[in-house]
Amino acid sequence: MNSTTQAAARDGLPGQAASALPDSADDSALLTTHPHMKYRPEIDGLRALAVVPVVIFHASKDLLGGGFVGVDVFFVISGFLITSIILSDINFGKFSLITFYERRVRRIIPALYMMLLALFIVGFVSFDPDHLFAAAKEILATTFFASNILFLRQADYFDSESILKPLLNTWSLSVEEQFYVLFPPLLFVITRYWRRGLEPVLWFLFVVSLAFSIGLQQVNPDANFYLPFGRAWELMTGSLLAVGAVPAIQRPTTRSILALLGVVLIGIAMFTYTDRTSFPGLAAIPPCLGAALFIHCAQNTGVGRLFSMRPFVFIGLISYSLYLWHWPLLSIARYLTLGDLTLPHASGVVVLAVVVAYLSTRFVEKPFRSKALSRNKLFTIGFVATLAVIALCAGTLATHGVVSRANAAPEQAQQIAKESSAFGASPCLVQGSTLPVSGQCRIGDPSRPVNALLLGDSHAGQLAPLFEAEAVRNGLSMARFTKARCLPVVTGRFEPADPIQKGCSAFNAAVLDYIARNSELKMVFLAARWDIYADGTIRAGPASGKWVGDPRSYVAGQLASFAQAMRARGIAVVVFGQAPIPMSDPASCLKAAAFNGRSNAKCLTFDIGRVAAIDREVNASILGQLRGSATVLPLFDLYCAGQRCDAARGGVMLFMDKAHLSAAGALAISARLQQVFDRLRPASAGPGADKGN
């Protein structure tokens, strides 16, 4: 998954990335009452090991960068428990699809619907119309266990901020329920008509899904993250354990060592992965293998007894409700604090989530699991509740978030929202691999031959208003060749690729060919969001090329080589530094502040801490190595001073979304760019030579 979408998903993040707790979180409790199976408390402890890091990651991903792998641990647990229960029922002649799905309804729907109802009530009171409209779409998709599809469709470069999507965590509920639509009938048919083929079929499905996941991660990591096809092997891992496809380990010492190894593998993933780890694919193997080793070997070992202790079991037993509630509560808190949720406040929200999870488990989950409520009554209540949810969401969507609840959005928010929409739809931000039609993306005097180029990703595209203001008076006749998430002029291929990046190498090849054929060029301007490439994984050339060990040095070297080649032709190269990244959507912040009658001061500045670290990294790893071969134009200090960065000046917003400068923000660079023109003019009779004519 690319870094942006992976971070978006894991923050609810998939980017990079939000891990979600599957709905089977309380299925091990079933073993207590299932007539033919023995309860294993250490599995509840394993669930605690999975859910606590997920919650920590969501509260602050800086605390535990790989906490999101807890979802993969739960997929393995789910596959093991559900398959064990189904096979037990089949073996005793008691399996029924209706009974199976009744169990799912009893365990999943009551707690889920209670959370959805609470979210809608809070949203109606506290969310501005646009945010309530978006939340209603999420509620509706979650009701049909299709939220993973919704979030996949939203997983693009210009997606709104993931941490404010209150139901982003429900994607895995959808993945798992989609899996269980097909798996139980398949299991029943195989055991009835070809019992000896059960293990081969499960191994086949496991291998196919794993291979598919590894391959899809290189082609479309967003789809691999959100869809069940690339996740099925994780559930199948547990299923293979349940059917006895893995030989039992008899020696206690060996079992203890392997169980401990399982915990270590999970821990390594949690402490070494980040929201930029390419995930799932190969990276999902260690935590899934760790979970499998624990399930297979921990029973009646010291490790198993440790995880059977009451604190672990308690968290495990409330883990389904804890997962359901913790992310919506964090998301609501971030919305109400305008994105400024401090760690102490986030910790308080987590404590609240634990309390609510206990109450949900005690007073919602357990009563509905009781057989005192008949199947007919259960399905009737579920059907009526579903209709009610649909009606509420339909009404909200039809009235665009019940827009009558609010005054018009602030003018500042309306303006930058329009800018952002137009920017994302611009034909000059190329989607394919061919250059724009001749004359379509020109800046400056179109009657003159092209003597300057603007190259890069969307962070070059955001500078178009700057050059539109400066081009004519500096003698520029410029062509703009920009492609989202495509590092300029570098021929290497980034992994994992995504649909936006598709065609990047071909696009850059076309740009280089254009440069080679154009003898009038005097200046080339490069700009990009350098930090996402500094941490990228690159092949040096086409798909068959070798992996690049140090992507930062590789990118810097490629850019330096390009600058030197241009210099030899008398073409000046100017490389823009990276502007600070607000990390939050200013339009959403302004609307939330206005709706709740709060000061918008937090929307007008942002903390320098994280963006300063990015600036230092970019300068040290890439831009610092270009001095001498290109003119580097730093931008960070134009917006930041002390401990804060400006998101607005004089009531005018400098950013149009969570990552890009507005037109006003781009124009803030004018004076510094003019200094570059003045400095370069004596060296060139091209751009700027006829200034003032």
C-alpha cells in the first residue's frame, strides 16, 4: 500500500495503516458453552495481546508503529475458532447454516447496532452537515458489511482525513463476514461429499490466497488491504490448525519454545513495522505465523498459563466491544478538538472506551447471546433495526447531512474546498502515462516556444498559480508536466505501485524524450513531496531491475545526474524544497469549528514538531546532496517559525487540503522565486532576459 493510503487505512489506518478487529473477537467464549469443545483461556489472552496494541496504535501511532498487526492475529484466531466450531457441529450431526448465522447475528449485530445508534445521535448533535453526510454513508455501508468497499473507493491521493472517519475500523468486520458467507457452506459440502479432500482443499485455498496477496500488493495494495481475497489466507491459517493439518507437537519443552517464538514474532512486527510498511503481503506472514504457533502450542505451557491470567482474559473477553467503540470515540474526540487530540486526552478516551466496552459486553452482548431470546424474535428485532438504520441514513443522505441544522460553511472553507476539487480534477495532473495535449497545460506566453518546464507530482502542480503570476514578467513560456505520486525524472519503479502511480516510468520517459528534443529549454523546475519517496522501495529500472538498498541516496543521485546533464546543455535546474504538511484538512476544521461555535484558531496554525522532522530528513537525505548541481529553493521557513506553522495569513488560507498549498500559499513563494530569477539571469539569455518588455 502506498504511504498515503496505507496511513489513511491504518489510522482508522491502508494507506496505512487502520487495523480493524474482526467480529469473531468473542468467539472463544463460545467454547465455554459449546457442548463438545473445551474453553481455552490462553486464546482470550492472545486476543488481549492483539487488541491492546491496536488501541495504542490508534491513540498515537508514534507509541507503537506496528500495532495494527493485531487485526491479522485476530483473523488467524477467527479462522481457528469458527472452523473448530463448525467441524464439531458437523461431526456430531448438528450443523445448520441457519444456526451458524444465528450465532453470528447474536454476537455481532447487537453491539454493532448499539454503537452505530450512539454514533448517529452524537453525529446529529455535533457533526457539521458534510461530516454527518459522510458518517451516514459509513453507517449504511457498515450495516450491509460493505464498509471495506466504501473505504477502498475512497482510498485515493486526495482523500479526506482518515482519522475523522468514525467507522474506518469496521472494514475488517466486512472482510470477515464476506468470507463467512462462502466458507461455512464450502466446509459443509466438502466434509459431506469428500471428507478426505478437506485438508488438500484448505491448503490449496491458503496457497492461492497467499500468492494472490503477495502479487496484488505489488499491483494494487489498496485492494489487497481492504478486500477478502488477499486476507483469506490469514483466516485459512487458523482453519488449517483446526482441521489438524499441522502435526501436533508432543514434547512440552518444544511446545513452550514455539509458543514463546509465536509471541516474539507478533511482538517484532508490532515494534518494527510502521504505517509505511508495505502491508499485508509478505509482511503479514510473521504476525500470522506467530499467532498460529501460539494457538498450536501454547496450551498447558508456561506461556499459555501467563496469557490465561485474569487481566489478559478480561481484556480478551471485552475485546470485540472494545474494538467497536475505541475508534469511533477517538475519531469523535479528534473532530471535537479540531484534530488537536493530545496524548493525555487520547488516554482518557481509551479509558472511556474500556468502560463502555465492559458495559456493552455485560448488558448488550451477553443478553442477546442468551437462548432466552428465540430465533424468530432475534431475526425480527434485527430486521426492524436494520430498516431503522437504513431509514435514518437515507434521510440524512437525502438532506445532505440535514443541512438545515447549520448555517452556510465559512467562506474560507468554501473557497479552499473549491480549489481542492478543481485541483484534483485538473487535466494537467496527469492520470495516465502520456504528456498533456500540446498547448493544454501552458503557463506564460503561449506564442513563444517552450523555454521552461515545471515537472513533478501534485506538489509541483500546486505551484501553478505561482508561475502563472511570475511567468510573463520573467520571460517564461512554460509547459507543465505533472503526475500525482510520480517522482520527476527518476526512471526507477517504486514499490508497491498503486493505480495513481501506474505509468510513472513511462510518463517520465516521455518527459525526458521531450527535453531531449527541445533545444529552446533554458530552465527546468522540479517539485515533489520528497519525503514519501525518501522512504520508498525502488527498483532501479523496470520491474526486473534490482532492489535499491538506499532509496534516499538513489533518488538524490538520479536528480543530481539529471541536473548535471541539464547543466551541460546550458539548462538551469531549480529544485523546490518541500512545503510543510498540515496533516489535517483545513476546510473540515473550519466547518467543525463553525458548527460547534468554537474558535477556529486551531485551524489557522499547526504544530511544527512532525513537519520539522520531515523537513530535516528531506534536506539531509535528498536536497542537501543537490547543492552544486542545482539551485535548491527552501520553502519550510516561509510558513513556519518557532513552534508553529501558519495555515492562514490575514484571513486567507495557505493550504487547500491536508497536504497541498492553496493559490495564496503558492504565491507566498513569489519573492523567493524572484530572487532565483534575478540570480540566474546573468547566466542565461533565456527566461527573464526580456523582463519588462
